[in-house]
Amino acid sequence: MPRPFLSAWRGLPPTVYTLLVIQVVQSSGSFVQPFLALLLTQTLGFDPAQTGLFLTLNSLAMIPGSLWGGRLVDRWGRKKLLMTSRVLSTLCIAPCAFLSGNLAMAFLLVAASVFASFGFSAPPAMVTDLTPAHRRQDAFSLLYLGHNLGFALGTTVAGFLFAHARTWLFWGETLMILFTVVLLALFIPETKPAPQQEVSAVGDETAHAGGLFTALAARPFLLAFCGLMALVWLAYSQIWFGVPLFVNQVHGSVAGPPLYGVVMAFTALVVVVATPGISRLASGHDPALTIAVGTILLGAGFFLFGWAGLVPMLFFAGFVLTIGEVLWATGAPAYIANHSPVTHRGRFNAMLNALQHSGSMAGPWLGGIASGVWGLAILWPLALGINLLAGAGLLVLHKKETKK
């Protein structure tokens, strides 16, 4: 890879590089979530509508957990909460290895998701604490790269575990999470700003004495941005619901799961290769503009999944979607961070997570209803339309912010 492409990641605080290692380990052990829809249909016998409803309820349960966790991150500290949430989630994941075909597995996985959601806002709050505003998109893009590097390995392994050793989906994820807890305990300091640091913050990061909603009310552009992100997540949730079910339908229950795992690994590798160059090209541009372009590409990628019966087209769809995802996913956290009061970093990141899960909640439910009436193929034009609407809204936001 050309040397200039890596320059954006030089000179970051050492703790960010340690967080990168932890992110790679965590993502490489994320075995259950990518195959949750298939676990529900093939292990527990759910139909697509029931699967969509379950994934909706799973996302709904994570919203209060994320919001409460964000408040605790601001009050209690980043490191302690993240370690606690991960340990509690493993206590729910591990027993699922003994519960194949038992409905209790579904309820334990919901509980694991809720406990994990407590810590969702901690890593982005850590990055925001550690980096100045002009380096945050670099730091977030590096961790995003680490996530996908680990995900490339994890989904490939999980696809074959699903087909040949399903209980190790649960054992493997449990062991990897516990390893990240050990790394956090040994190598990551607490990053929560001291009171004197909170007082010295300026601009949109100025300390705010009120609650979450009064802080949001003072930032109308951020409110509009969050609403548009909820739309994007509404469509993006089909990556976990519609895509695996459609690939399974088109290619069969034997070839489908491993093929889906390989395609998801391919998209993660595209992220690894493309993120440095895309981040460099996007640098200096208004995040709302680059995210708008990414959102439109996401819609185009989902639309191309309609031709999933052709294996090369399946990979091309994943490629287009991933380029859009890089633009969207590396810009959104930095946008939120640069508009967050220093006293509310956990809560503002929790709000973004809550919007994410709101979209993820409605997406599988609506997708299950739509696919039950018109078939799974209807999901792809719907995803295109939603992303085009969100992209248009982001372009309007960009224009208004530029005028301001």
C-alpha cells in the first residue's frame, strides 16, 4: 500500500493503537450476530416474519441499555463500564452452547445484547477523550478498519462453525470477549476527562450543565443529522436480516451460510484495502457531504443484491455497498464527537447507538412483513429508496451548514 495512504494514522495517541488491537480481537470473535437470523430460522425453526420480529425486539431491548450505559459512561467512567458490560454478556452467551433448539437460547441472546449495549458508548467516548477534533476522523477510521479486519476473519470462521460445529459459535465468542476484558484491564487507562479539562473545553464541546435533551436542543444540525442516520440504519439492518436469508433462499441451506460468510469476509477485506485511500480523499470535505455520497452508494449496493443468484454479482453488490459504508461509517462518529459537550460524550454516543438500534429494530420487522407479502426480493428496491431519501436530506444539511 502506498506510504501516503497510511499517513493519516501516524502520530495518534498510543492508547488508540491499543484500542485498535482490542477492536480486532473483539470483531474476530463476533460469531453469533452475523448468523443470528440463520440461527433463529434453522436452529429454532422461526419463519422470516418471526425472525424479523425477534430481531426487532432484540434491537428494542438494546435502546434503554445503550442510553443508560451512556449516562454511566459519563458518571462512572469508560473503562469500568466497558469491562463490566462485556463480562455480563459472556454469562449469557456461553450457556447457549447447551441449548440448541431450545427457545431459552433466544432469550439469553437478547440478554447478552442488552448487557453488551451498556458499553457501546465507551470506546467512541475514549477516542474522543484521547484525540483533538482534527484527528478524530483519522482515529475512528483506524478503529473501523480494525473492526473490519477482525470481522473478515470472524465471519469466515463463523460460517464454517455454523455449518459444522455450531456450539463453538458461542464458546468462541465467549473466549474472545473475555480476552478483550483482560487486555482492557492491563493496558487501557481510564480516559474520562478531569473536572479542570471539562471547564477548558470550547465551541460545541463546551461543558453543558443540563441534561441530554437540552444539550441536543442547542444543536439543531446535530438533531437533523441523527434523524437521517436513523433512516440509514433502517435500510442497513438488512445486511443482517435480508441478505443472509436471501442468499440462503437462492443458494440453498447447505451452500448459502458459508457463501454469505465468505461474502461478508470479502466486504471486510474491501474495507481494509479501501479505507486508507477513501479516508484520504474525504479528508477536508464536509462530513455531511461525504456521508451523503456514502449513503447513496449503500442504497445502490443493496439494490444490486437483487441479482444474488449470480455469485459474481453478489460480490459486486458487496463491493459497492462497502465503499458507501466506509464513507458513512467513518464520518458519522467524528461528526457526533465534534458536536458533543465534553460532559456528555457518553450520552451523545449512546444516543447515536440508540438511533442505530431504532433503525435496526424497525428494519427487520418491516422487512419481515414486506417479505412475507411480496417475497424477500422486495427488500432491495425498498432499501434503495430509503437510502436515496436519507442521502438527499444529508445534501440539504450540507448546503445549510455551508451557508451558516
